[in-house]
Amino acid sequence: MSDRPSRSHQGGVPVSASEVRPPRPASDRGDDSGLLAALLDGMDAALCAFDADGTVTHWNREAERILGWSAREAVGRKGLAGWAVRAADAHEVEARLMAAMDAPGRHVHEFALLTKDGGRVLVRTQSSAVPRADGRPGGVYCAFSEVHTQIDLERAIALSEALLADASWSVVLVDADLRPAAVNKNAARALRTSRTAALGRPLGDLLDQGVEELESALQHVLAEGAPPAPTELWVSLREAGEGLRGLRGGRGGAGAEDDGRLEGGARPDGGTAARRCWRSGFLRLASPLAEEPVPLGVAWIFQDVTELKRHELDSSRLRFRGNQLQRAARAAAECEDPAEAATVHLDFALAGFADHALIDLVLEAAQSAAPGAAPQAAGAGDGAERIRLVRAAATPGGAPGPCPAIVAGGIPVAYGEGHPALQAAERCGPVRVSATRAEETGPTPWAAAHKWPAGTLHALCAPLRSRGRTLGVATFLRGSGRRPFDRADAAYAEDVAGRVAAALDLAQQLG
């Protein structure tokens, strides 16, 4: 026997057995009809269909919900006149619907239809021709919905597109995994990235400081819903190639000429990134198609208010410091001993400003012989004497407490050459310094090398000037939990130092 497949002949044309397809049973065609009916009834839009003569052939449940006519009542009716459309409008409505048979594409119209209870409802329709097997139009299908529902949908879509395109606020859509799914232009600019590069990345790749607070807020919104009021988040952006933690930077005495930090807290040596304040609102996004709310993510809407918050903080700080100076002046006026008044000024200045304060006085032998002249710097000329400072008072190094009484005389402090206190006395101006990471972890602690209390990371030295003479240096110190001193701090320290110097000068005059 041959292994070739057997062949049959149909109409004189040889056909292989594998090409002969039996006709589909009627039960399969019935299953297709059931599937079509299920699809029509499950649609969110109302749908009806007409044959070429204008007789209703299909009517789904959404059409029944809008107009009140059931499929049994609607199917088989010829035209819409008298029951779904007013008789006066029926000719125009039917003509516009059936015109879709002669024109390609979809056609959009708005009609006023009648409900079963006699009311009227404005609907927006989309109609298109239904082709037959031979390609000729055999009828028209019409999908419609209430105009206000359609307008609400279009407004929602337009709003979402506008928020993600032209909104003045920054908008980020975050999915349930806390990864950006959509970013508008302003948000991409605020995050210093492109609209596509941020998609799908963890928030920790975009933000450094503040990412934990942001993720916590997003998780709360996913679980509990939107908060009742906006939230202010302080964040810093992660720079390219930056590690998990920026290095703390600082410079020596040369820092007296610059700000010590850039906008928002950034350091000039690139240690800590600039911090920004973003006023944020959160909206939980849920699918409208699910029977139960299923969170799709969170809409994070924020605006940069860093400058506003900085002005508010600066104003609040100035008011507080002004009040402290007034309180210190009133308390010092009650002191019989001018030296005690000097320590009172120092105690009031520490509140919210520094952790510790020191007072070093210049030895009389180091003063210039000419009245009213500033001390000469070490090495300024032949025979010039190096300034020597004696520790006169210091706030307690352990528990906080008042500054003890000033003690005159004593052994000069072994400050090394270039010490910030010596620079302040020589320059007659404030000097700010901060420890670098290398200086913190070096063999000799930075604070110990400068003869300051352990744990000191930031220092500000202000000269004590009175009647054209440098009486000494006031040093203010901050630990690891505080930011470096800035120019506003230096101006405040000079104001305090001037009051302390006036009291000390009076104490010296009284002997």
C-alpha cells in the first residue's frame, strides 16, 4: 500500500482528506450566539442594532437601563418613532443613524431619546455600518451613553492629560510597588531626570534624604486613603555616582570668606546634597471597573516651597534671637559684676544656637603697645609677639548648665598655629570651621586637636572687640546633630561677642 495520503474529488478538483473540513454543528453556532449575547450585555455602553430596513435587531442591558425598554420590548420594532424618539424628531434621527450605511467610519451624533416613563434623556451616539458576508452593508449598530456621563469621562481624561502635561504643580503617579508610573514635566525637572528615565525605578534611586518619609506616606495612602491636608516633606536629590550617604565636608579657617553651605544646606565641598521642601498632596487611585476598590497606586502632587519655608525659618530665627538678646540685656542689667553679665549674655546666646561656648582672653603682654591698635599676627614682622589666649570660661561639657564665672589669668591654651581662635583674633572677624570625614576618623580626634570638648564637629570663633582692642575670642561649638554655622550665625555671634566684650572691658576697667 502507498503511504501517500488518500485524495478525494469534489467538483472534479482533487482534494486531500486533511483539507476536507466538516460543517460546524448547530450547537457550536448556538454557543457563539450565547457568547455574543453575553458580550453585549456586559458592555458599559448602551448598544442597539438595526437591519437594512430599520428594524431593531439587538438591544443590550445598558440600553434598557438608560431608556427603560427591555430587549423583549425593543427587538423587532421598526424604527424608533413614538416609543424611543418623539414622532416629530423620528425622521431626522433615523435618517442620521441609517446614513452610516452609506459612509465609511464611525459617526457621532447627539439625540434626545424618550424613556419608558415619558422622560427625555440626551445621549451621544456612535454609529457604524454592519457589513454582510459579501461586504455590502446589512444594517447599522449604534452605541450610545448619556451625555453627562460621557462629558464626565472626557473631563476626567482631559484632566489627567493636563496634569501630566501642562500642570504648574509636579505630578507623579506611583504604582502599588512604589515605583513611578508616570511623571509630568515639572516633576521630572524637580527630580532632575527625564519623564521616561524615572519610570519603574525605586524612589531611592531618585531621592537621598527623605525617601523613607515619602515611602511611608505612600504606603499609608494605599492602606488608609488620602490625608486630609497637604504634607511638607524635606528631601534631597541623589546625585549621579553618589553613595548612600554623603560625606560631611568642611574647610579650615579659609571658610570665613564663604557661606559654608549652599542653598538648602549643601556644602561647598559637595558633601551634603541640597535639601528641598516639597508641599505634597496624595490621592489614592482605584480602578472604577472593579466591584471592590482595587488600589492602582497613588497620585503624588507636590510643589517646591523651599524658598518660602527658608524665609519663614529665617524670620522665626531672627525673632527668637532678637528676643534672646533683649532678655539677656535685661538680665545683665541686674548683675553687679560686669564679668557675671558677660556670662549671662553667653548663656542666653546658647539657646537654639550652639551646644557649648568658650571665652578665651588675650594676655596683656600680647597687646600692642599703641593704644587702640589690634594685636599683631604671629610672624607679621621682626620681633612681633604671637597672640596667646587664656581659657577664662567654658560652659559645662556634660549636662547643660550656666557658664561659670570668668577667671582672669592662668596658663595660655596650647593652640596650634592657624587655630581658628587665633585667626579670629588676628583678623578681627569671625571664622567658621567644620570637621571633614577624614578628620573625624583620624588617629587624633579633630575636637581634641583643637582643644575643644569631645564630639565637636562645627565651630564659630568671634573676636571680643571693645574700644578698638581685641580682648579675646568667644567660641561657639556644635556637635554631630547640628548643621554647620552659616553667615547668619556669624552675624549673630558677632552681636553677642560685642555685648560680652563690652561687659569684659568694663570689668577690666573696674579692676
